[in-house]
Amino acid sequence: MKVFLIMIVCLQDPFLELGKSCITVPMKEEFQSVPECMYFVEGFKQRNYNPEIFMTGFCTSKQSI
């Protein structure tokens, strides 16, 4: 089973249109488990801390057929 990560990044700017304040970014990394993926998300958020930017991640698994 492969686990994939989609990062969600939002810029907290009162002058930016709501529809343009967040983006989703599919990451190229593949993980072996959801906990491994979530650990990566937490480390990524801590390394890239900026109070003007909100980041979170969505980990999803796909089975190979």
C-alpha cells in the first residue's frame, strides 16, 4: 500500500480574495504508512513556520491493483 500526501497551504492576508488564499499541493514523496506521512507533515510544518501561513496535510492511501 502506498500513502500519498497533499499539502494545503493558506496565506493569512485580509487583502487577498478568499478563493486565492489557499492552494493544494500534491507532494511527490510516497510513504509506507499513514503515521509516517503524518510525521513528515508535522516536521514540514515546524521547519517552515511562518505566522502568516497556515499549513496542513492530507494523507491518503491507494492500493495497487
